[in-house]
Amino acid sequence: MAEVPEIAYRVSVASGTIDSIEYKGLNLSMNQCLYIFARAIVMLDSNDKGNIPLKEYGNPESPDGRLSSATLTRAEYVDMAGRTYRWMDQNGRVPNHVGIRQEGAGDLSPDILLRAFVRVLTEYRSTGKLPDRVTVP
């Protein structure tokens, strides 16, 4: 868990499109990063310092999302992170999209969701606190 903000930072500074990132001898796929980041956000929100299991996750079957940008409150991104990692645990793959639980709000694609989680965790890395809001892309 303690390593996750650094992994998110490394994803944030990687140039171009990346499929995986190496960190301390581990080669993590972006699917694994999405899971790890989602789980870490929920754990940080509840002050849980435990471990996050590493598993393999398949690609989304038909990725989509109506929103290309969004501003998410802490409550929204923590909720989305929880739904994301639980869905991945149940289905063994990345969801096609994750919705914001707000009337009329659209869905975020896995790529935009990953960017949101990276922003949350890189801010946490800098400040030691989860941000009140995060804007993506």
C-alpha cells in the first residue's frame, strides 16, 4: 500500500501510451494499476494500511464512456474506486466504464478513470492527503 502513490507518479510522468510499468522488479499492466489505484484510494479514505493483492485482470470487453473530462469530488472518486475494484474482483477484468453516481452524469472510460486515480494518488504523494476534488483529463 505504501508504494502505490509512487507507482501512480511513475505512470503520470510516463510519456505516450503505456501498456505496463516496471516498479522495483515488478512489471505491472495498466489493468493491474487500475485495480491497485482503485483499491488504494478506498484504503486511504478509510485509513487502512494493509496490503493489496496482485492479480491478473483482463481487458474491458467493449470500453466506452461519454465523458472526456470531469471534475470529481472526493466522495465521487472514492465511490467510483470502490465500485471499480469490487467489479474487477467479481469479473476478473476491467469494466467497460464507470458512472458517476449523480443524476444525469455520464460514464468515464477505463482510460479516463485511470487518469483520475493517478491524479488523486499523485496529489496524495505530494500532500499526504486525498484531494477534495480532482479534474481529468
